[in-house]
Amino acid sequence: MPNKQHTVALVQARMSSSRLPGKVLKEINGKPMIARVVERTRLAKSVDYVAVATTTDAADDAVEAWCRESQTACYRGSMFDVLDRFYQAARLYAADIVVRVTADCPVIDPGVIDETVAAFHAQGADFAANRLPPPWGRTYPIGLDTEVCLFSALERAWKEAREAHEREHVMPYLYDTPGRFKIYQLNTTPDYGSLRWTVDTPEDLDFIRRVFEYLPDKENFSWLDVLAVTQAHPELNAINAEIKHKVFNDVDARMTH
């Protein structure tokens, strides 16, 4: 038997969010959001190691400080060339398989991470995800976003990707041209792809904080528990229903300066 492949989850985090600055350290039911993401990612059985990938920007000293206090590995790299940041972190932590999650997904589900990794292996894919951004479809709620790729595929993207959006969003090079890589998208039924459980605006944060108030167990819950809360309290969905999700080729205006 060959040695087991080393699966590393990298949590993408930065303080200078354009729509909600400092969001990754905003408190949700007594814990900073990044803590919830890291802790829940660690519960995934398919993940061997979890690290935070943040930037060298001075604002992210606070992210590094949180990582130090919580004994979480932290890599600091480029603010806008996030593909380079991810590649360097994956290389540093000797990843064979890279799992990408973002620090604005406090209800990320370890079970969904495991399902995505399992599908990745079962399909013999170079890249697997439970979502592709607009214009592609998705059936999982926004906020459970999990992307999985071979380190070798990430390395090829790092070497070859030239478009600004391919550098900023890490993975588009792996899926934006049909046939370039073997990709697989995990889906669920019915289609819950319009539900918004990520935190990118003040309205999103309000929504998530309200959801946590209703969760019977704030630590051990699945996405179906969150779904049950939103179905029992449909008024919650209205809080952030008008927020437009970013598309795959959006580029932060600051990147081009």
C-alpha cells in the first residue's frame, strides 16, 4: 500500500473584506467567526491538517495573533494573488490533497467536506467541489463551499494562470476551461443553492447570529440543522435575501493598482 496522501485544509482569511471589514474576527455566539470555521473544518475526518492562509497586510496581524493564541498554523502571503498564497501554503504544509474553505463560512459542515473529498477520490478527479460560482449552478447553500484539488493541479494552475480573477479566486483555472482538468461537482436534492449562509455583509452577519440563537447545539450541528432553523423561522431568510453573490470573475478593484 502506498503512503496515505496528506490532506491539508487551508482556511482563506483576511481582515480587509470590501463589504464587511474585520469580518473574520466578528463574534458569533461567543467565538470569532474564524474560530468556528477552523474548529468545524478540523472535525472533518478526511482532513489531516488545518491551517489558515492570510496575508502580509498589517491588518492581518490580528489574524496571525488569533492563530498563535489558538495554536493554529498560519501562513501569510500575497493579499491579491491568492493562488500564490494558497500554493505556497500547500507546499509549506506538504499537501498532496488541498481542501479550500473560506473564513466567512461559520456553518461549514465537516460532513459535507468529507463527502466532497470522498467524491474527489471516487471520481479520480483533479478538482472537486460542492459548488461552482455563477454562471455555473449550485445546489448546496452558499456558505458550505468546499473545493478539493490535487496539489499537482494547484501547482499547474499556479504556474499557468494569468487572468486576474484566476489569481484572486484560486481555483477558477481548474474549472473555467472544459477539458483542462478532470472536475466533478457534488450536488444535493432538492436544490438549496439560493440560500445564503455566508458572511460578507452586515446583513449576513445578523442572519448567522440569529440562526445560532436558534440552534439547539451551537458546536455540533450539521447543515440540515441550519436548514431546519431557517424553515422553522422563514423570516430569517429575508434578512440577507437581497445580497448579490459575487461571480467567479469578479476582481477586487484594489488588485489592479
